[in-house]
Amino acid sequence: MIKRFYIETYGCQMNEYDSELLAGILMDKGYESAPSPEEADIILLNTCSVREHAEQKIHSRLGELKYLKDKDPARKLGVVGCMAQNLKEGLLESKPYVDLILGPDSYRNILEHLDSTDAHTIDTKLSKFEVYDGLFPARKEGINAWISIMRGCNKFCSYCIVPYTRGRERSRSIESIVNEAKRSVNLGFVEITLLGQNVNSYDHEGKRFPELLIALTNVQGIRRIRYTSPHPQDVDEELMKVHADYKPLIANHIHLPLQSGSDAVLKAMNRTYTQSHYLKLVDMIRKYLPDMGITTDIIVGFPGETEADFRETLHVMNSVRYDSAFTFKYSPRPYTKAWDMEDKVSESEKSLRLTELIRLQKKHTLENYRNLIGKEVEILVEAPSKRDPNEMKGRTACNKITVFPAGAYQAKDLVKRTITDAQGITLFSRP
């Protein structure tokens, strides 16, 4: 009898990739994907521990799935990923009906654990070497293929739990990444996005990130190469020269996390750069690529952040004028250095600062987008618009969503259109 699995994914793009990897491992051994947990013999929740709310969501979801275990005790229920790595035995204490707990470096062993007669299995040992070379993800049809080029993190930002849940940095070989890219193209994908906690920290036997990008530009059939997320410390002129030389095949966009504009807060976060360094970096980027799309991450309310510190963040935003920003209120995570920091910022103050920050970013986004009206852009067509079947949507090389008349366009086409309007976070190209 063929067994069926169901995977629910929470969190970042790396978790999306890991779910595809797990699916690939299972399908390679004859398992089939089920459309719902009710129809599955194995249910896996691929989890995130970056923010407190993510863990609460998993606890709630496990409670909802308990009835399936009660109905069929032979059904396997597993928690994999960062939350599994973080909570381990504590998860079993609160949810004893969970059968399987696997950390991010234990996926090769999943078949062995599924066949185990033990009541519970915990495998959360972190590896110095595991990069899952030789395994290929089972991807659904689409435009973009995520490709993990490295795992782990060495930066130890004081608010971040990733080095403790995913271990230290280790990189795949260029050859293995190129082979996965070729396989993705053969499956019909035309865009790849390279993944790493600090993707531009990539280093395999002296080969660095710019060399990897150049190697990937030689893969026939790729129409666009993206990556996320780089660390400002490792962005240099060599990388920007590669961007400029291979534009627009290498997308004209960089996600450059700021987190805070205050030197005092950046130091407390252990971000290893200052406001001045960051702004000089932006100047260097725009020297090589004046029209580079720049997006960011910002945290408000980090322990000790004063009103003056927050104003420094707004100053950087006004200087850079990001296309968009992922913005968060700081939430403490156990095991991080920030967990024990004093001078907590009140929730009400965090909310006020976040509201002001979002208001400013919306203003910058709309102004940046409206500056493109009348200009021609290259768009990778993705799918019909959800609001109007007579229109298509796609993304520019600067990662801006664009809506335009469907015409004879097909998904995966590269087309050039003139922008006629901008609303919110969307560009429009209409007659």
C-alpha cells in the first residue's frame, strides 16, 4: 500500500525549500503527496522559531490535528524545522501525541525514523557539514525555483535564534548548485532565487558569491536570477560589478536589511556595521546601478531604543528611500543574547513607532513607483491577475509587481511595457 504525506510550511523561504526537499526525499522512495492532512498517513509541520507568534501558531495547529491521531493512532504526526530544533523534548511534554521531531539537519534520516517502532523519535543534532548535496526538491509547477546555496549562520545577531536552530555556515559547491539550476530549468522554471541566511557570505573552497552568480548566468534557459537575503557586511564592489555586467539577467534588486538606523542599537544588535557604513554602501550600490531596487527589514522597539534612536532609523529611510520594507516590532526569543537585555520598550511605544515607520515607507514606495510612470520596464510574466482575468501580472527586474493587458502574453514570457500608473505597491501598464 502506497503511503501518503502532507506537509504544512510556516516561516521563511528556506522553510519552503526544506519542505520541497522533504517531499523530494519521500517521493523518491515511493510516497505520494496528499491534498489534505485528513488523507495523509504522515503529517509534517515545517516550523519557524523566529518570532513568538510563529510558535504559538504551531501549538494551536497541533491541537487542531490531534483528532486525526485519535482517529488513527498509526498515522504519523511530526514537527520539523527550527521549532523542532528549539523546543525538542519540551514539545513532547506538552504534545505527547507528536511522533516525530526533526531538526533542519536531520531530513536525510526521515525514512529511517518513519520506519522506527519507537513511540517517539527526536533527531535534532546539528551538523557542521550537511548541505543536502545530491538531493533534489520536489517542486510544484511555477515560475521561480528556490535554491538553497548554504545553510546556517555565523553572524549571531543578538535578537536572532537562527545560529542556534540551523547551526554554523556551510556552503554547497558551485557545481551542485549549477546542477540544481539546470534541473530546475529542465522542469520548466525560468527564474531561480538563491537562498541563505546571509546569502552573500557564500564561500566554498575559496569560491565566493560573485563567482557563483557568474557561473549561474551560463545556465541556458534561466531568464532571471535573484537572491535573498544578503548581509550588509558582505556586500562589496565585486558583487555590484557582477550585477552591472549581467544586468538584467541578474535581477536589478537587492534586499539590504537595515534593522535599525541607530549606531547604539546596531551595536546592541551585533549587526557589525554603522549607519555611516550602511549609507556609504547604498551610495556604492547606486554608483554601479542607479536604478537598483532596494528593499529592507527594520525592527522597532529593540531593548534600549530611545526616541532619538528611532529618529535615526527614520533618517536612514529618508536618505535611502526604500522601495519597500518588512517592518516588525521586536519580540524577545529565548536563547538569544537580547533575551536578558534591560530597558524594555513598552508595547504601546513599539506600536506608535511602527505605525509612523509604516506611514513613511508607504509614502516612499508610492513616490518611487510613480517615478517609473512613462518609463519602459522589462517584466517576467507570472500569471493572470486575480482581480481581472483580462489582465496579467508579473515582476520587473527591480521586483515590482506590474499589471498589464493579457493580450497574447503567456506565463514565463519576458516582455517590455511602459508604466502608466502606480497605486500602492503595484505598477500598471495600460493603454
